[in-house]
Amino acid sequence: MRWDIFCKVIDNFGDVGVCWRLARQLAAEHAADVHLWLDDPAPLTRLAPDFKVFPVRVCPWRNPLSFGDAADVVIEAFGCELPENYLQAMAARARPPCWLNLEYLSAEDWVEGCHGLASPHPRLPLVKYFFFPGFTKKTGGLLRERHLLAQRQAVLPKHNALLAESPGSLIVSLFCYDSAPLSALFAAWAAEASPLVCLLFPDKPLTAVHATLGAPQDANGWRLGAAGQIRLVPVPFLPQDGYDELLAACNLNFVRGEDSFVRAQWAAQPFVWQPYSQENDAHLHKLTAFLQRYAADLPEQARATLAAFWREWNGAGAAISRLWPELRGQLELLARHGKNWRAHLLAQDDLASALVKFCATRV
């Protein structure tokens, strides 16, 4: 069975990152013939430099679109809108394809009621289904490869190596948008005597750090604090698998968007999330909805600290100096909680398997 996945690159690495993970898993674990249509393949060459060795055909999405026949399953990722000539080809099939709009991830309550809903096309004999990833069994689940937990165990030596390089230090990864209140975070870190190593990712995170600190970095990054106990260390761009491993090896991860947000949950380490900014603060509603699910089983103080810090990280950051010591004091508890949360997520179908089941009776 052939699957066509269409993706427009909006959030640089986020959208194509999700689509590539899905395409790769469908091909590897479900024997699907997958074509991934991208309007900008450049991010994929960085996220998965070896993408050509996988049984996924990456196709250029140009206008007008050049293709053979419409696929059996068509995924319109994140409402990207299919080309008109492809829609016509779908309608011309003797049996229309299973057409899905893969939606953005959200923990909001309304998602369960909308998952799987059908929407007839206004002109053509086609029906589109809305498929929502999510955190409950009434949604489509999250991307999760079969080898994921085994891969997590293999990362333990890397975690121990990071600790050995910086004994006694908290190891933090920082992947954020340039709107993050970095000056407040760095000031909070520098005010502490405890050592910390922050691994900075290229592009927007590193650019934001340069703009925040002003001073040029030395050969090893930056040092902050009266005793230089805070080290900010740029790291090279990592492909997806390498990034996943690093998340599992760190004590705390700052993540953004959707893809790294999900991978942080599989890493089961404490994390701070910065959702993609949306009009009318819609992203803050998503943040609140997720916190209500994720932190529900935490003790009251830990739940309040986590929620307050996340909101400050997605705002002006004025209270970060007060909240950081509280958050750091909760990290051991949050690490245990992360493993329990991961076990909860493992009880539901992964996104690729849920898609395969959904489409099985519709093609």
C-alpha cells in the first residue's frame, strides 16, 4: 500500500522532523511504500543526512506537482493543502484514497471529540479525516518507534561520560526560540554556586545566546558566575537520532515546538517546554492543557513550581530568578515522574500504528 505524505516546512525543523519520523517508521515497521513530498528538503539533509538509505522516497513539492497516480493513503500534514491536480487525481481513482489531515499535537480536551471526524470535500467525491496526535487512548497517540526503549538503555554510557567530563555539574540542553528570556535564565544560573553545563544547539538557540550575552565566546563557549561555575557550550548540529540520545543523557532539557517536546517525554528526563508562538496566545492554552495532564500526579509544590517556571519561560521571565532554585530542587522528583509519565504513554498505540489501523478499513 502506498502512502503520500505532504509537508510544507514552516517551523524550520519541526514540521519536516515529525513527517520524516512518521515516514521512516511507516516504511520500516509497517512495510509501507512511502513518498514524502517536501517544499523545502534542506532541513531534512541536516535532520537525517543518511535519509537516502531508508526505504522512503523523498519527492520535491513544486507547482505544478509532477506525479504518477494518487496514493492509497494521503496525509496532508498540518493543514498544508494539497495541490489541485493531485486532488483531481484522488477523485479520479475507482476507490478514493484514505485522506487524512494530520493535525498539530495538543492536550486540550476538545481534541478527543474531533479526532477521526470526517469532512466531505465541497466539490469532489472525497472525504478528509482529521487525525489528532495526543496523550490519551481517544487520540492518535505519539510517534514512538519499536526500538525506542532499547535505544534509551544504550544511551546510559553517554550520560555517564557527560557526567565524568563535568563531575558534580548539572547537564542541561537548550533548544529554544529566540523569544526565550535567556538573560533571566542565565542570571539565575550565575547567582548560584552550583556548577552547571549547558549544551547550546546551533541556529536560533545559539544566535539568541549571542544576542543576550553580547560578549564573544572563547574556544569552549562562555563562562558565567563569579567563579565561572556556569559553562555554556555550543554543540554541533545533531541529526534526529543523535539529538534523541543527548536528551536522554542530560539532567534537564529545554525543548521547543512539537518534535523535541515529544522526544523529551520519551527521554523521561525533566524538561521545560516552549511551544511555537501563536496568535491570541493559543500556544499558552496548549501549555496549560498539557501541564494539567502531565503534572496531575505530582505533589502540589512540585506541580506549582513546574507550572510557574514554564509560564515564565514562555513570558517575560521576571520570576525565573526566584523559581530556578525551586525547580532545581525538584529535578530528582521530576526524573522519577518522567518515567511514570512515559509508562502511561506506552499504554496507548503509537501514532504510526494508529494511522495504519485507521486506514485499514478505508482503502
